[in-house]
Amino acid sequence: MFNKFFKLQKYLNVPKKFIFYLILITILSSILEILGLSTLYAFLNNIQSNEISNDSLVLKHINNYSKQNTMIIITIVFCLIFILKNLLIIFFNFFTFNNLEKIKNKTYHNYFIKVLNSNYLDIIKDGHIKHSQIFSRYLDHAFNGYITSYIKITADTITVVFVVCFIFYVNFFISSLAILYLGIIAFIIINTQGKKLKINSQEISISEEKTKQYLFEIIKNFKEIYAYKIQNMTIDQFNLNIRKYFKSEKKYLLIQSNLKSFYEISIILLISIIFFYLLNINMLENSIAMLGIFGFAIAKLIPYINSITSNFNTLKQVSYCVNEIKKFYESPEFNLTTIKNKKIEDTFSKLSDHKLSSLKIKELSFQYDNSSLIIKNYNDEIKIGTMNCIVGPSGSGKTTLVDLIMGLIKPESGSINFLNSNNEVMQKYSDFAYISQSPCIFKGSLAKNITFKDSLDENDKDKLLKIINSLTLFNSLSKDEIFSKDIYLEGQNISGGQKQKICIARALYNDSEILFVDEGTSNLDRQSEKEVYQMLKANKLNKIIFFITHKILDKGYFDKIIDMSKI
């Protein structure tokens, strides 16, 4: 368990200095707790005895005062100590959560960089649900479940140790019995409930992930569900997953809710045992002060022991989340040292002044896991200023070739080189634009969807308007309306053809040297499709353009046909 904490500390960038200061503040708070208990013990001793006793830590220093003055001094000191202690706890809480906020900001920033640096095939395999689960649940539980629980366990344990030392000072024999009794109770509760919660942790995480995934599929495939009349089937499957989730959640809530009752019953039994023991040895009358301080000390201990047990249960409950974070951060492409010092704009910014001359493919081969080669020993050279068509049936490797050229996946063998006008290999080439048959639309303004800029100068606006007009996109809108046009989530307020034209406008605006059109005109009517082909052909001078399609509209548009069925 401690091993997991130290791993999380590394993954989540929790500074050791922060942990040290927390322990230091807790020790100061615990010292004040002991001083307060000692003052109360002095107060009770003074009430019980007609003379001022020197047995307590505090009364040894004030035995020159009268009994009434002593009582006044002790009361004032008692109040001041506990006020100071609680002010220190308020500072402890502020210090803890203020620093956790900073650590969270840094961790979530690094998480997004990690996602953007992830292996493309892993992204496809895991899907957005898995990453959404890591973001919305696992990282949240790592902080609010694991890290926070460890902080509380550490702080509460230090305080318990100080209080236990004090009651040992008051009466060693009775204290030993009481601590042994409470220790056994806590051990039984933590171990019996901990095993159940560890299993429950995995059940609740998996069922939640499946529920989110199924809900997404229902929303995404709403038309198909309606058309095929499969509402009952989808409801049954959704109910199965959500019931598992709520059942697991109920177990956790029941265990946590009953902790206080278990400890209260145990304390009543303990006090009864101590009472009967003192009665049996005829020490009850002379032990009123000791019973009072024991009762107060145990009353102080119970919330701490309850908190320690509760937080141990939380650690077990969120243990599955920690395992998933461990897998995520220990994946081969994640380098914590690199990520910590990497600026996102440096990582993903486009390289300027490429002056691409050609794209050279040599002995290129690729296969997916345990499958036959999709591309085998492919050689080719594509010159700048050309329109090229990648054609072939489904599964022939059209999209795979595009992914290889873009560097999203690595070849089994061979190479893809981008050459400049001096025939030199250009390193880390990334000047690509991509138009998909499933248009990528972002929630926000039309202008930002195309330009990816928050603000535009006059030149930007003129360039944008020229492209929009050439694509006959939103012809009915005025200039001002175009710049204020808002796009809903996933483009729910625009047509499929308009979505595709936005993607084409985006590619033209960004003016990349290599442009991929992956069935990118499939949602357009015949006339609009021809206009796009003509526009791209007119703009191919400083570009390499790839059309990916099942069927060729007109071979006359293309300088080269790449037939994947023959590769």
C-alpha cells in the first residue's frame, strides 16, 4: 500500500517538501492537543482534591496560587490551547488543499500532453471512454481518494500516538488494556472490510466505464436504435451495467456509514470494563479525575481512529484506480522527465519554411498485430505540385498508408522520407492537413473551427471570407453573421455537407504542404464535389494532395493513381 502511495507521488508530482511540512504542522498540532489534555487533567484533579496536586504536568508550575485562582488560570490556558490548536488545523487544511490545487493543475496539464503524445493505435484501441474514465474518475480518486486519505491517515496517526502517550502517562495499566482492545477492534474492521472493498473497487470502476460507454453508444447510434426498434434491448443492457454500479456503490456507502456505530459500541463496552475494574478494586471514588480524562481522551481518539479506518477503506475502494493510473503512466511512450519540461506549443507546433520537394517511400511494409502484411515492400516517389489518388477496396490499406505517411504508426520495415529542394531528408516533418469523411467539428465559432485562432486580424478575415465564398458555405449569411456564427457540439446545428465544407475550408486556410482528403467529399452533391476537385487542382502548385477513395470520380484530375490492391 505504501509502495502505491510513493508511485502516485512520482506520477502526480507531489513534492516531498509538501509532505514534510504537513507532518511538521501535524506534530505541532498534536503537541497542543497533549497540552490541552494535560490542562484538563489538572482541572479535574483540582476539583477532586481539596489540595492542589502536583501530579499533573501543568499543576507543577502553578502550585503557589490559591485553588480558585488555579482553576481560573487552568480554564483560560485550556481555552487558549484548544483555540490555538484549531487555528493550526484550519491553517493545515488551507495549506493542504491550496497545494493540492497546484499539484492537480500540473498533473492534469501533463495528462493532456501525455494523451496528445500517445500511440495512435493505443488511442484507437482504448477509445475516448477509457481516457474519459482516467480523467473524470481515476485521477480524481487518486487525489481525493488516495493522496488525501494518506494525508489524513498520517496526520491522524501522529495525533493518536501523542494522545496514547499521554494516557499511558496517566495510567499505564488501564491505558495498555484500552489501546490493545481498540487496536484489535480497528484491525478486525480494517482487514475484514478492506478485502471486500478491494474487490468492490474493481467492480464499481469497470461497471461505471461500461455504463459510460453504453450511454455514449446509445446517443451516437440513436437513429439506428429508433429505426431497428431495439430500444428494449439497449435498455436491458444499460440496466445490467448500472445495477452493478449502484450495487457496488451501496456496499461502499454501507461500510463507511456503519463505522461510527461499530466504534461507539466498542467504546461503551470499553468504558464499562474500566468502570467495573475500578469498582472491583475499590478505586472508583479516587479515580474520578482519571476516568474523566480517560473519557475525554477516548472521545478525542474515536474520531481519529474512525477517520483512519474510514480512510483505509477509501484506499482499498480506490485501489483499482491506482492500478489503472500506473498502467497509463508506465506505458513505453510516457517519459515523466521529458513531459515535465516540455511545452505543449513546442511539441505540436508546425515547422515553418519546409520547402518540401518530394515524398520518397522505400521498401515500406506494415502489418497489424498477428495479421498478414497489409503493405509489402512498397516503393514510390511523389513530387510536390501533384494530385494523387489512393484507391482500393475496404481493408486494402488505404487509411493505413495515410497513417504511415503522417507518422501516426510506425512501419515494420522500410522508410518514408520528406525531401527538400536540395534532396535532403527533413527531420520531424509535420506540415499536414486532413479532411475526413467523418468531419471533425468543434463546439465554438465558425471562424475558430476553420482557423483555430481566438482572434483574427483583417488579413485573416479576408483570407477566411475568400475561402468560405469559394466553397459557397453559408451564402445566406452577411460578413458579420459569418464571424458571429456559433457551432453546437459535434455540429448539431449544421448539415453534413456544411460540416464537410468546414473541414475543406480548414485545410485550405492552414495551407499545409501535404493534404489528405479521406473520402472528404462524400457528403457533397455531385456539382459541389466537382468544384472542390477543381479548386484543389488549381491550388496544388506547392502541395502534395492525396485523395483516398473507393472509386475515382475522374482520373483526369490526378497525376498519379496508387492502387492499393496492387501493392
